[in-house]
Amino acid sequence: MFGYSKEELIGKEIAFIYPEDQIPELEEALKATMKGGWVGELVGKRKNGELFPMAISASTVLDDKGEIIAHTASHRDITERKRVEKEIRKLSSAVEQSIDGIAVGDIELNLTYVNDAFAMMHGYSSEEMIGMKVGDLHTEEQMDEYGRCINQIKTEGSWMGEIGHVRKDGTPFPTYMYFTLLKGDDGEPTGILAVARDITERKQVEEVLEITERKCRDIAEFLPDLISILPKPWSHELT
């Protein structure tokens, strides 16, 4: 772990395998060990000067009279664990800051996690939503659509499209969603991951465009009749 042979370390002070700035923490750990034991994390130093994080469990060894005759400590290199923890924090931060709503449900379709965007979208706090049934986010009229969506997720592993949701105050609103089935190492389903975006504004714009288009078509259909009843100079200009 430290890059030495056993012979190189025997007889060395314990501080030999620590960087200088860790010595105060090491001393505190040793004091705690003298009182019965210590568990914690420190930074070690390899032979080549590389620093790495360690999880340590230290205790005293007693003789038949209860006198301390030695100290023992197990050291575990937790570099990989720290790397994974950092990646998880980064991912967690990205999920929490996402403008899209992100939720996780268990295999019974109970919500086990929602980010702030998902909660705000539905008018709840994140805490209120934990344990809610996914089906509770849909109105009676939306349940057929929801049922088809869940069936496809179970049979095909994913679903993507538009589906209606309902807020805490009962207001329905449209969303564009992506669902995927989560699986364990054994390949068995463990839950679902859902990403949702409130598309209310997009739908409103589409509705305005549709109304404008319809009016334009009506005008285009009416224009020939209008031209036919206008005086000839005007009719000539319009054509």
C-alpha cells in the first residue's frame, strides 16, 4: 500500500508514512487510541511521495494485567471509494440543479426520490412526494394514458412522449417525459427513472400558432370571393 518492503518499515516511527501536515491529526488519533481505540480517516504518503486517503481502525493490545503492550491499526486505501463519492456528489449536484424534473420510483411505483424541479412542477416539497404513488400524479381522465405508458415500460424497458400530470391543487398540465426501467446486477427490475419537463408554455404557443394558421386559411379561402365582388381596378391590384 505504501510502496515499501516490510523490512524498510520495521523500526520506523509511525509518522514516517504520513505527510507533515497530517502529524497533528495523527497525534490526536494516537491519544484516542491510548484511551481505548480510534476509527477515522487520515492521509498517507507512499514511498514515491504520492498522497492517498486511508480508513483506519486503531486499538491497544493489553497483557494479562491489563497493561498496554502494543498498538494495532488496520489501514485501508480508500482512493477508489473517495473517487466514487466525488462522482456521486457531482452527479447529485447535476440532478438537483437540473431544470428538468427527475424522479425515481421503486418496483411498486412508489416515489423514492424527486429533485426540486420535479417537486416544484407538481406544487409539492420534495419531502411531501417521497412515498407517493406515481399514479397519484395523474387525474382520472389521464389514467388510461398512464396505464399504457407503464405497460410499455414494463414490456419494452422505456417510454418517451407527452402525458398529462396534475398539480397538488388539482390543476392538470402537460409534460414531455422519458421513463426507463432500472435493473439490478441480476437483471431484475428494481424501479423506474423518470425525467419530466412541463410543456405548458410550448402547448400555449402551439395553440396560438394553430389559431393563427386557421385564421390565415379562412382568409385565403375567403379572398377569391372578396376579389370577385370588388370593383375591377381593386380586383386587378389584388390579383
